[in-house]
Amino acid sequence: MSNPSPIPAIALHGGAGTIAKNSLSPEQEKLYHAGLAGAVRAGQRVLEEGGTALDAVTEAVVALEDYPLFNAGHGAVYTRDGKHELDASIMDGRTLATGAVGCLRRVRNPVRAARAVMERSEYVFMVGEGADAFALAQGLAEVENAYFDTEGRYAQWQLVRAEGGTALDHDAASRLAANRKFGTVGAVALDRDGNLAAATSTGGMTNKHSGRIGDSPLIGAGCYADNRTVAISATGVGEVFVRTVAAHDIAARMEYAGASLAEACRQVIMEKLPPLGGRGGIVAIDGAGNVLLPFNTEGMYRGWARVNETPATAIYT
């Protein structure tokens, strides 16, 4: 007798960091929950209609890129020179096909650009003006860099500039009014055929040097999907996720050491990353449909649902 097919599911995040419970009014919390739930529903609809995990994570991340409360697409953070540079990646767990883009300035939805690199080029990773030009040649929507501006992000940038250095989205936003919190985004999904997919998109760190790239577009660091193990999208201190190849490390512990999803996530997120300053979290789903959303920070914007369920969303621990 064959095993029953897993129930399709999707999980996503909107960033992790210092998110104090007293920093959000009930009205402001509703805005975040609405954005997360809307993105979950966007991916969930794809799965309910029999669509692929790859399409589900694409649509979920596009919804988050278009929602100005998160650090991806419209609402991305400012670089040191007052511009926006966006990164994204996507991975198909069925074939291990991947696509990634870095330092985009003119493409409305970076996750679509990453998917175009995966499906319409012989490459895996493209950056800068060449990546913009390639994506626009594929017919993706073009915008002026100012399209990504938001008032809250500008105020956040001014604060971090005055203090010097760079800051994680939520750590910088926690010093401002609560309606100026934002976050990197990502999604993972399992479809009715048992295929996994993951996607991650970000504007990076506030006041970052132009040209800086973190973990979000790097396969194995901030994004990974393999039908044999797990799909993962990460958020947090990108440099540490890169140094530890965090997403792939979780998959490797499952494949090589036989660890469960829960055990592998605990070992990496709660034990390996913190001593190196690796604050952040992930959303993960394995081939059996187990969903986990662990983080080692004060909060992580997150949402999840199986098909035909009401989306669940959360912010705090």
C-alpha cells in the first residue's frame, strides 16, 4: 500500500529581530497580521488549485514584496547612498534548479527576476545592472528606484546614519515608532505531488554599503529546497547565515545524520548560530508536511496554513 499524499501547505516569514510586545498598538498589529495572512492566502490559493510549490512561494513572496510593511520590494531599506538594492532567490526542490539576483534597482518584484534567471538563462546568479537588464528583457515590470521609498524607511535610515553603522530591519525599527517596523521576507511550500520549494527576498540591512549582499540570495545560506529533506527560507544576520551555510546545514543534518526536522532546526538555529551572533530564524517544511518556524530573536513575523485552512499568523515568541 502506498503512503497517502501529504497535505499541501505553505509557511512564510516577514523578518526577525527586536520586536517588543509593547511597541505595537492593536491597530498596527492588525496591519502586520493582514499582510502576512494575505500572502499566505496568495500561496494557499495556488496549492488549492493544484498548482506547484514553486508557483505558491512565488506568489506569496510577490504579495510580501508589494506590501510596504516589509523589507522587500516596495518598502525596502535604504543603502548608504540613499538608494535601494534588492536581492532574491528561489529553489525548486524537485530538480534542485535555482535562480538568484543581487543588487537590483529597477525590477518591481525581485523574486520574479530570480525565477527568470532559473528558468530562462543558463546561469544561477546574476547581479547589478546586468541582472536588471536581463529581468527587464524578460518582460518583468520596471520601476524607478524611488518606487521602493517609504516614509518609515527613510526615517529609519536617517536614524541609523546618525548613529553610524548598519542595522537589522527590526532592530533599527524598534528605535522608531511602531508603525515603522519592517522585515525581510520568504516562503516555503509543499504541493500535492510532494514537491518542495523555497524563495527569499530582501532589501538587506539599513544603511548597508552599496554592493553588499547577505544570505537571502545565496542558495544554501538563506534559501534551500530539496525534496529529499526540506525547504527553508531564512531571515536574520545574513553574514552569519552565510558563514554557516545555515539552510543547507539543516538539510544536511537530516540527510546525512538522520535528524528530524525539529532536531536539525534546534541544532542550527538555537545552538550553532547564537555564539557567532547569528540572530534570526527560518520557516521550514519537509516532505511529510511538517512545518516549523523557529527563531532565536524576540519575534518573527510569520504565517502558515495547509490547504482549505484559515491562515494562522504570529509575531512574538
